Amino acid sequence: MDTEVFDVAVVGGGMIGSSLAVGLEGAGVRTALVERSSMANLATATFDGRGSAIAAGSKQILEGVGLWDALAADAEPILEIRVAEGSAPFFLHYNHHDIGDGPLGWIVENAVIRRTLGDAIADNKISVFDGVEVEGARFERDYATLKLASGDQVNARLVVAADGRNSQLRDNVGIETVRWSYPQTGIVCSVEHEISHRGIAHEHFFPSGPFAILPMTRNRSSIVWTERASDVPHIRNMDEGAFATEISSRIGKFLGELKVRPERWFYPLSVVHAKRYGAWRFVLAGDAAHAIHPIAGQGFNIGMRDVAVLAEVVVDALRLGLDPGSHDVVDRYEHWRKPDNMLMIAATDTLNRLFSNEVLPIKVARNFGLSAVNRAKPLKRLLMRRAMGAVGRLPRLARGEPL
């Protein structure tokens, strides 16, 4: 029997890896998906309080790979964004009317995204190898071979590591990373509230880090709270009542009576950036290539831009009869994505360092800066379009064009 060789094998069945697999298979690319956990968990995912900010450009990508229609009913539009330092009177206000009629973005529960991806993987009949670890990989002249702990092997002309910031496959291939940790932890939870959020996202900056209130469907909001790591053990040990009181005191009264859900998640914050995005028959995508501070809510979005660019360069190569695992294809992907990701890492790192301190001259300067940008309409529109993923060299999917 001839050895089956896929065009692409995606390692990592999270939101980025699964989106890539769906997009590639939908474009006629023979795709395998390898995931160490059970993919059946995707189809049965339930609400856990976590959500993702989906920029307008990412929505275009999701539409292009056939996923948005199943997400739309559970996507809460972001119509305005209000940024302020604590309770200071200086602020930055983004309004969707300033750039057109469409929303600035959407908030979608991660559980909804996972269920949608689980259904799409089944509908597209993607070859799935799940519940199994990758024990090793060989990258030969004609194809790569992934050796699985089950004894099976998966052969593909290109292997994509989308297995997270601690990617074992990336490390096994020998791609080094630049990384640093913040003395901060991200705390995620959700609240139900009496008064409508009206599609407004809020981000307040405190010395410990940003506190974001992100609008969700059914009069709920997702809370992304950045706190000093030294204070986190105390917060972890709070009972439900004390935790709800702490969250309520930070939100204030503008949403009326609050019901804070008891589920909470803690994530030590760090930056990870790969020195290279690929090698012969191998590329990195999503957090395996770049993990950033959540201050601007852009992690999912830069991952989706990886999806769109990688799908485009692979599809283009196959249509021309070229090898999708060649150095030319890998280099094209890296040269397209790396500058954008480095810019986002630098921007989020600078914002976090700028706002997470109490040095008086810096505090005065940043308050002045918020007010000045708010009055500079052309600059503000440019920043809005940048956050929406609508500027720069855009792949076809992000432009609303088919692969």
C-alpha cells in the first residue's frame, strides 16, 4: 500500500490550529489535525467565562473559512471602546461611527468558538489524530513524518506547529525563542449585570495593570483583570463572596446590580517570540510563534492573521504545482507575518510598561497623551483601523476575498 501523504499536518487543535485546518481543507488542501487531547471535547464545550475579542479583520477571515455564520448569533458587537487611567478624567474614546457603520469587533465565548470548530472539523471530514502525543518528527526530502505515541505516523509535505506558547514540537525542531515574564498575572472571570453594557468595552489602567470589561451576549461581560503576581495568592484564596465584592468594587455602579460567576482563571503573563517561524517542511503559527500581553486583546487576532497568510501561501504553492514545505513557501510566510507580530509585541509591551507604574512625570504624560489622541481624529481613526486589522499588507481572506 502506498504511504498516505497529506499536504499539511497541523499539530494543535486549539482555536488557531483548528481554524487553519478547517480553512485549508475547505480550500481543497489535504489536511490532518493532530491533538494530544480529545477533539470530542470541542463539540461539548460549555461556558467557562472566557471569551475572545474578534477584530473586524478576523471576522472577515472567519467568514472566508466558513465559520462566521455559526458564530454570529453568539457574537456581541463592540460598538465603542473607552480607555481611561483609573478614575482620572482623561480618556480615549473609540466609536464605530467614526469609521463607518460596522462594529469595531465582537466578543465571542471561547466555548462557542470551540463547539463551532468541532462541528466544522466533523463536517469537513478532516483526518483527526487525537488523544495522542507527538513523540518525534523527521523532515525528509519529499515529506515530513510525525511519530505518534500510539504507534501511528502522519506524513505530510508541511507540518504546522500550533501547539501553544510552550510548543514541544518547536523546541524539538530546535527553534529558539526570545521570552520574558511580567510580574503580573491575568485573572479572567465573567459577570451578569442589571443594566445593558450597550456594546461598550471599557479598559481602565491601574498601577498593577489593565482591568477590562468586555461586552458579551445576554447582559453579561467578560472581565480580564491584570494584577501584581505577588497579590494573586490572596485573590486565589478568596471565597466566592469576597471575590465578588472585589470585582464589584472595581467595576463600580454603572452596570447596576452584578452577579459575579464563581469560575476564575489565572494566567502568569509573559511574552514568547520565536527567532524563526519555520524550517524545511515546518512552520509555527499562533502562540507557538508569538504569545503577547493581553493588554490590547489582540492575541487571537494576530493568530488568525497567521491562519489567513499561511493558508494563502500554501494554496498558492499547490495551485502552481510547487512544494508547500519548501524554503520559499516557509520564508514567504515568515517575511509576511513576522514584522506585524513584532510590532504588536512591541506595542503591547510598551503600553503595559507605560501604564503599570506610578512615576509622576510618566503619569502626567500618559494622561496628556490619552487626551491628545482622543482629540486627534485622523490619528485615532488610524489606531482604530489598526486594531481592527484593516491596515497593512492584508491576505485575501482578511480582504473578504476567497482563497
